[in-house]
Amino acid sequence: MMKIPDNPHGGRTLIVDGQDPRAYQKPSEALKEAEERDQIFVKPGMYEDKVFVAERPIFLIGAGRDAVQIYSRRGGPLYLQQVKTGRISGITFRYVGSDQHSAMNLLDSTCVVTQCRAKEGILSGVVIYGPSSRPTFVDNEVCDNRESGIFVFAGAQPRVADNICRNNHHFGIAVRDAGSRPELVRNHCCENMLSGILLFHHAEAFLMDNRCAGNMHWGMVITPDASATPGADQLVNSNVFYPNPRGTILVTDSPLAEIGR
């Protein structure tokens, strides 16, 4: 029998199990009845659902990203808006529609997302955006997305650490816009169709111990108006940007020329 995890927040644990008629059949059904300190535990299975949470906590725990999948045909399967506290773990989020959506959307939120998987977004797999967006996004796998793996923009300042970003059509991680300042630490960006990391359009980032290897173009691409810490002369000493066919770091005014933008 599967052990139900304890709820460290003092509330109830609501069970989602598509095979048990006594349990909630979808995560969204449990969320509708969950109170602020309640935890939702999702048992193994595939759930066609959309998890939308705004201006309230979320504690959504899956039995493991290889065992639990939430997928959606209409819109992304996970959308968080102004979620100031919470934790999501142990779930694969998969977008299977044809419109322009991501697998995970984190707008102006500061919760923790860990040990999850985001895949097959028509846009980037994970979008983290908004000036109040400071989530902790750690130990996730972001793969097989039609644009970049993780896209940080519009002033977001997340901690992005220990993630695997592989086999995305553009970049493993992309950061755009003035005010966007993520911490990028120990991420592994590999087998992406362009380059490992892109920093552009006035973005800033702290980069340490990232590994960008085995991508189709460069280890990292940066525009002259973007800023990295440590500086360009130290980046190659604090991160690994090889081997990649075209080299380690490219500084260019046209980082998206290869895709006609």
C-alpha cells in the first residue's frame, strides 16, 4: 500500500486517485475543496486536467514525475498567478494541444516547484514572468518543448537550480527583459537545438556551476545589452560551456537570427 505523505502544514491531505471512486478523480476537484493548509496528494496515473491557482497557497504533491502525469489539450496544464506560498512536486505536466501554450506558467508567484517535469509545450516548457515572480524552481526536468525549456522574462527573479533542460527546440534556458535577474545555478542544459543558455534584451543573471554541453550551436549566447555575473571574463571559469559544435560563448546583437526573428 502506498504511504500517504504527512502534511507538515497542519491541514488535511486530500487524495486524488483516478482508480478509486472514493477519492477525488482530478487534482482540480481536490483544489476546489482544499483550504489554505490542506495538502493534495496525487496517486499514480494520467489525469487530463488543468490546475489553475490564483492568490492562494497550493500544496500539490505527486507520487513521482515518472508515475503521475497531468496533461491538457486546451491551455497549459499548470497556471499559477500570484501564488505567494506553496509547493508542487513529483508530477509531470504535459501540454498535448496545438495552440501556443506552455506546460507550466508561473506569473508573479513565489512558491516552490521541485522534482517535476515540463514537456511538449508549444511555447517554452516553463514560463516564469512578472516583476513579483520569485519562485524556487529546482531539481526539475524540462524537455521536448517547441521553444526554450525555461523562459524567464518581464522582470522575474527566480532561483533556477539543479534542473535538466534537454532536447528543447531553441535554448535550454532563456532570459529576457530589463529587471529579469534569475539565479542560474548547477543547471544542465544539453541536447538543445540551438544553445544552452540565452541572455538577451537587457536581461541580467547570476550564473554558477551550470553545464551547457552537447547543444547544437553554442554553450551560451548573450547580447551586448545583457549582463551576466560573474563577468564575461570569468563565466567560463565558473560554468562549463563545452563541448558544443560552434564554441563556448557567443556575443551577438542578433541571438534569434537562426530562427528568423
